[in-house]
Amino acid sequence: MRDPAEMEQEAPVASSPIHRFAAAISGTGGLVSSVLILIVLAITAAGVWMRYVIGRPLVGIEEATGFLVVAIVMFGAAEASRRDDHIRIDMILDKASPGLRRWLDVWAHLSVLVFSVVLLATAWHTVSFSRRF
């Protein structure tokens, strides 16, 4: 994982009011995402405690964490994009050689592109169906 000071230096400088406004919104999304990570940690720990120690599992913990993980990604995506980062686990990337790291970055970008195209096609079909309906 990179040093937070290094990440701050990489953040683009907001020069216009629109850039400052967008940076504030994406920064708020990043903050919300960080808080949600702590909430997921807490409810997962509570769910494990209740299930394995107390013997009375909490209903809906898995569903709640699933929805919260989606919210974490959605709220954090703008800030990650603004910093030219990805939302990913860097354990392998940090240990990779520079050449392999470049290919892993290409793979990540292609994966995002393919996913975006599939999502766009699905959205197009949904909108078309809604208009016909």
C-alpha cells in the first residue's frame, strides 16, 4: 500500500470552482466509503460474535454487508478516479516487478472497459424496454 503523503501529492490540483466542487464531492464520497468500511467491519465482527460465541446468529448480516460493499465501491469510485487509482487489493501489485505491474494495470483497465461495455449494453436494453413499455 502506498504512503498516504505520497497519495496526497498525486491528487490533482483543483484550479477552477468546478474542479474544487467536484473534488469536494468525490472527497465526501471517499469519506463516506471509509466510514462504511468501518461499519462493515463492526457488523461483520458482531455477526461472527453472535453466531459462534453466543450461538444466536443475527439475521440479515450477510445481506447488509453485501449492500454496504456495493455502497463502498460506489462512494469511493469518484475519489479513486480523481486520484487516478483503482479500487483494488494491492498485495500482489506491490510485490510485482515493474513489467508485470504494467501488464496487471493493462489487465485492470481492460477488465473495467469490458465491464463498462456490458453495463452500458444492459442499461441500453433496460431503457429501450422501458420506453417500449
